[in-house]
Amino acid sequence: MYNGIGLQTARGSGTNGYAQSNKFFVKPRSTSGGGPGGPHRPLRSDAAGADGGGTRKPNKEILEHDRKRQVELKLLVLRDALEEHGYTEDEIEERVAEARKASEAEAAAAVAAEEAGSGRGAGRPPLSGRGYGSVGVI
């Protein structure tokens, strides 16, 4: 036994008796005594929200990457639908390029609107109800 941890004796236990700590255990943050970091840690400037809470603003690069992924997913679905309807490769490329331009313009407008209304209470703009099916796929 080492520091009160482990077995009195390793005999009959099927182990060699070596006790080690779990390095992958993540201790929960204590919110008592001074906020999210505890009494001994000062609050980071990027961790403080507008109300002084522990929420952080989302990373703009991650949000931009996620938006690009969603656009590419919609374009891929459009491409598959066009291939199923029997369009030629040139027609498919043309329509996908048009849809890409339209979605980039729409995203730029959404980003500009979000930056203009980035005050308190401004969130993600609502998603439009129409998809790429209304571009003229069918």
C-alpha cells in the first residue's frame, strides 16, 4: 500500500500491485469562491461575457469554417440531384457555380447583417426556408 492507495498485498489479486493515478480524469471546475476559475485564478479577459459571466464569444474562424462546410454540403446535394436528373457535366458545373455565387453573396450579406447588429441580443440569423431545389434543379 502506498499513501493509502492500492492493495495491502498483491498476492492473489492478479496484479503486480503497482498503483498509478488516472491521468485522463478531468476535474470539474469549481464555481465556488470567486467565479469560474476559483479563488486563486483571475478571470481571463476573453472568458468574460458582457454580463461578467463565464461565457465566451464563439470563434469567428470556426463559425466561418462551419458555414463553408454547410455551403459545400448543399452544393454536393445539388450536384447529386442534377446527376440523377441526367444533366451533362458542363451543365452541372455551370449550375453549381451559379449556386455557389448565390450562397456566397447570401453569406456575405448575413455576415454584414450580423456585424451590424452585433450588440446584445443579436444571434445567428434565421435560416431561410428555401434550399437549392428552387434554383431550377427540376
